[in-house]
Amino acid sequence: MISLYLAIVIICALCGAPLFVVFGALAMLLFSTAGIDPQAVIIELFRLASAPTLVAIPLFTFAGYLLAESKSPQRLVNLYRALFGWMPGGLAIGAFIVCAFFTAFNGASGVTIIAMGGLLYPILLQEGYKERFSMGLLTTGGSVGLLFPPSLPLILYALMAQVNIDALFLAGIIPGILLIFLLSLYSAVQGVRFKVKRIPFKWKNVWPALREAVWILPLPFVVLIGIYSGFFAVSEAAGVTAIYVLLVELLIYRDLKITKDIPRITVDSMTLVGSVLIILGCALGFTNYLIDQQVPMKILEFMHQYISSRFMFLFALNIFLLVVGCLMDIFSAIIIVVPLIVPIAKEFGVSPVHLGIIFLTNLEIGYIHPPLGMNLFISSLRFKKSILQLSLAVLPFIAVLLVTLGIITYVPELSMWLVNLFGK
């Protein structure tokens, strides 16, 4: 009967059953098989609901959706154009920074590509950038902010790996800056190659753009300074951010209407959050069964037969995570894979915090990795181009990201320097 039930669950998964149904059914079936009360799944849901940082997820996501639906992207683009337009590839560099800003708040849910694609794509073409480069830039830009706080995947990883979320926020800053820098360097080279016209730097262009964006620019600093000064916790920072963005967009910029836009944005953002949380709750029960049955230890014993060094473990881990990132969405990957690899990584001397940055960098690449990267499909719909065309467009960017991944993986000080500096 157990084999029959397992076969039914697998068939349901192949037929498109919701992921939380599959995980919940597997967890209950496996616990029953092991002679453990299936209520263990519900206990995990209760533990998740009582996690103090859980409230940060919907609040930060709501703030990100508000920003994306307003005219704030246009304000930031105008500012970065005025600041960086004199540089080779200045607009492309500004595009990466703006995309990273919005992805950090909406969690690489595809909103960045949809919102920024319509705004930046025609501007990039008008400035002289090639179509393939522009599509590759915006497709890649949809996930480059994952390492910056208050990224939803960072919070989710901290919950699953049971690490200090403040430490993880600090750990992502320098690797995230390095990633943006190397992508910007490549964009600058392409800007010279395409002979893109530069905009002379003039303060008279900067001040109007700065005045327009002045209410949005402080957001990342409010979050970071507030948390690390001890003024408020992560959940309180999320509440402050959501209220601040709501008031700015409704009362100062007046981009959004309280009766027309806010209900729709609330439904869209909470639908994403709800889908993540219900999958997370059911998957926790499933992963707890795997841990209870010592599956990570059995995998570790198997790996020790072929891998004896930390260097080779990290290399194999990156290959594995690149495949996972290509085949699964980031939230499912975090929920399923993290509980399995954290204890194995500890055995090889890899800090769970450093592991988190490696993990998320891999999944950033997985988002755009042909042929199944999620951002490829979103961009295909947004730009009305084939997956093959977009795959070719992102290949140079993937090469840059792989170089960055290698540096982040084998130079742990990049991730851990700020963590150690602040004693987290």
C-alpha cells in the first residue's frame, strides 16, 4: 500500500499538482511509514508561524511591489543617467544598479524584468546598445539583487539554515557589489564597442533628478543602519519600510491611488508570499523526515568516498547547485536543498553564512541558465523573443557571473569580513 500511495503522489506531481500538496503528502506518508505521528507536519507549520522574522517576508515584498508599480524606477533611471552617463556603458551600469535595487525588495519574482523591461529596453536601444545585449542585460538584471538586503531569498535561507539573519545580510553586501562591478565592467567594454554616445556630466542635470528620487534613495540605508545600529529588528525594519514606501507613493509622489492600485498590488504581492509560505510549511515536514532518517549523513558518507578536500567539495557543490537553479525556482530550491547541504558543508569546514552566499549566487545564475532558467521565460514573454534568442543573449553575462561565483566560493573573506567586523 505504501508503494501505491507513493506512486499516486508521484503521478499527481507529474500531472501538475501544487507543490505544497506534493510535499505535504510525501511528508505524511513517510512519517506514517516510519511509525511517527503525521502531526509532525503540522508542528512544523506552527514552528514556522511563530518564527519572529517571518513577518518581514510579506512586508518587504509588499514594499517592493509598491515601488515597481510606481514611477520610482523612472526616477532612479534618470538619476543614474545623470550620474553615470559620462562613463562608457553608463546607462547599462545604471540599469544594473536600478535592477539590483528593485530585485532586493521583490525577491527576483520576475517583477523587475516586467517593470524595468518596458522602461529600460527602448532607452537602451535608443542610446545605441544592440538588441541582444539589451535583452541579456535586463534578463540578467532580474536576479542580480538577490545578495542585497532585504532580499526575500536571504530571509528564507536564514530560516531554513537557522543562521543569524543579520549576519547573512552583512555577508551579501561585498559579494553583491563585486557582482555588480564585474557586470558593469563588461557593460562598459560593450559601451565602447557599440560606440554609445556619452552624456556629459553636469550638475544642472543631477540636481533635478536627485530631487525627484530623494525620497527613494534612503531606503536601503534605513534598513541597514536601523538593523545594525540596534534601533530596530528585521521585522520592525520591514514594517518601517512598507509604511514609508506606502506614504511616499500615496502622499508625496502620488503615483498610486489608494482605491484603485493598493488593493491590486496587495493581492499580487500576498499571492506570491502565500505560495512561498505554504510550500515552506509543508516542505519543512518533508525535510525534517530526511534529517530524522539521517539522509544528509548518508550523502556525506557517499561523498567521502570520492571527495576528500574542501576545494573539491565546493566545486562539486557549485555544479550541483547550478543544475538545481536551472531546474527549480529559487524558493523551492532553498526549501528542499538547504537542510540537506548545510550539515554536509559544515563537515567540510564551510560556514553556513558563506554557504548561503554561494547558494544564492548559484541560483542567480540558474535563473538565466538555458534552457530552463525562469527569467528566460519571463523575458521571452516581455520582449516577445524566443528562448533560443534570449539564451544567446545571456551567455556573456553568465560567463561574468561564473567568474564572480568562483571568486565568492574560494575567497570566503569577501562574505565573512563584514560579519566578523560587526561580530555577528
